[in-house]
Amino acid sequence: MSIIGAVNSGYGAVGFFGSPGAGQAEGSKPILNPSQSTEVQPGRKSSPAECQTCKERKYQDGSDEMVSFKSAAHISPQAAGAKVRAHEQEHVVNAYEKAEQKGGKVISCGVSLSTAICPECGRSYVSGGVTRTAIAYPNEKNPYTKDMKAVHGMALRGANLDLAG
């Protein structure tokens, strides 16, 4: 199982360049996420444009495979869905390569993305993803496998009879 998820999404302090009030109205917060709504939803601390949590959210892979996001990196909330899907696809590709190298077969492969709501601004974002794969490897030396194939062979013998040709 492979996992990627948001890390260190707490409320941390960040310094800003310039004087604290330059270009801002009295009592307003700086715009941290341009092109986002500046409207504060009821019950929220800030608007999506001013959200410190969304600006500092980082994602990191927790698997032992060689894929992207081995070290924590920021992804914008708008791009998180596409980047997490692409990252999880790397795990799927790795599973197929591993199966091919070792003579196995991918039985199933599933990707789940999880979403969350930012506690500061109320924006919905993709918070992570999980890839689950099942690979079957043939084991011809195992006596149970040999017996199972023999039983299946006896059960299927004559099941596909073509009398026309």
C-alpha cells in the first residue's frame, strides 16, 4: 500500500516582505492565495485568498518506492487533485513493472483519493491518496498448486466440446 498525504498543515508564522501595512486597508490580512475568493464564510477565520493554512500545506509520500514527493512539497489546493492522481499513478506503474520483472500478474489495483475541508477558510481540497495493489506470482514447485491445477483440469475436461466441426 502506498500513501501520500498533507503534512505540517498547522498554523505557523510566516514573515512577509515589505512593511506590514503597505498596500492594505486598515485591519485586513495580506492576500496569500491570489485568484481566490476574498469572502470570509460564516464560522471561518479567513477567506481562501488569505488562508495561511492552505498556503503552507505540504504533501509527502510515505512509501518505500522511488516516486515523487519523497520530501515534503507544497501543492496549491487547485492543483492537488491532479498532482496526487499523477503521483498515485506512479505507484500503479511500479506495481505493473514489479509484476513483469518477477513473472507475476497484477490481480487488482485501486487508487483512492481523500478530501478534507480546511479548518481556517473552509475550502475543500484533496488531502491525500492511497494505492492498493495485489500481485499473484506463480509457484509451480508448490505441491498444493500442482494438485489444484490437476483438479481444475479434471473439472474442465470436456466442458468446451465442439460437435459441429
